[in-house]
Amino acid sequence: MKVNQNYTGVLIACIVITCWFISLFFLLSWDFKWSNPLVYMMIFVQMHLYTGLFITAHDAMHGTISPNKRLNNFFGFLSVFLYAGFFYNKLYSKHHKHHSHVHTEHDPDFAPHGFWKWYYSFMMNYVTVIQLVIMAVAYNVLNIWLSEKNLLVFWVLPSLLSTFQLFYFGTYLPHKGEHDNEYYASTLRKNHFIAFITCYFFGYHLEHHQKPSMPWWQLYKTK
């Protein structure tokens, strides 16, 4: 049983990354028409898969993908780099500051402002010049072989939308306002379907802070 548990996290991570890659591969070569409603649905599907990449990296930050540290960190590095050219070690450090200094001036995920100012502060804490250069180079290289329209609609736009998804459901809603617990976090009402669709169960945010070693695909059990 222990062996199965050791590999389940790796299997889940592989499924998320593979789904993202296969979807993106076909979408970037799709000769689509704007009149096709499937286009707009696939933008949101791809957004959700981008969010899944980041959540996979987040699981790696808590060591829940594999007890093998090298394997665990490999998935962390891979998924967060595929997400938007981020470097795992920098995100790792900042995310653990969030858990250690939640809702304080040392918390990189917190800003005592309204939604847009908080979002801007949130993004500025994570986006770096080198990361923007990596994405710009990747975009121009891919544009040699792929349609710019497809790149913008299915590569750039979903990744940007996923930052709103991650921020709104995984940071802003859980941590805004006043709280009566040590984690300064609230939680969604119990609805596993909505919790998964919105942010891979991270709307159950108080539960995540209480049990950070619980992987996303088991987090619903804590509710």
C-alpha cells in the first residue's frame, strides 16, 4: 500500500502535465474559426490545465508528489517552468514565507488592498525580468512554426487567465477580510465539484493551511 501511495502523486502529476501538453499541441495547430463556440470553451479548458500545472508545482513545494526528493523537485521545476518560465526554487522560498508569515508584511501573497492592487502586488512578487525574457524568446521561437493567432489565444491568454483563477480562488477570497483563526483564512462551503473547477480544491484554503502536506487531489477529504 505504501508503494502505491508513493507513486500516486507522480501519476497525478504526469496526468496533469500530459493533459496540458496534448491539449496545447492540438490547439496550437487548430485552424479555428471565431464563430465556433468550442474555441471559447477550449480557452477555459486550457486555462484550467495551466492552473493545474501551477498546483502541481505547489504540491511539489510541500513534498507531496513523491517522497523521493529529486523526483518530487523535478516535477516542481518542470511544471512551474512550463507554466510561465518560472524558477521553482524562487517560488518555493516565497511560498513557504506565505505559510510562515501569513497575513503579515512578510507574506508575499498578502496585500491590504482591494482586488486589483492586491493582484498587482501579488504578481510583482513573483514575476521577474528573466522570466519575461524566457517567455518572449519562447513565443518568438514558436511563432516561426505556429500561427500567432493560435499562440495568443491558446498559449498566452489561458496562462494569463489562470493567474486570475489562482489569485482569486486561491489567495484573494480565502485571505481577504477578518478571520477568527491563526491562518487568517476562510474556506469554501462544501461542494467538491465547484471546489475542483474553481481551483483544484484550494478554495478549501483553511484546510490547506491546517494540513499543508495534503496533496490537492486529497484535500477534499479534509472538508
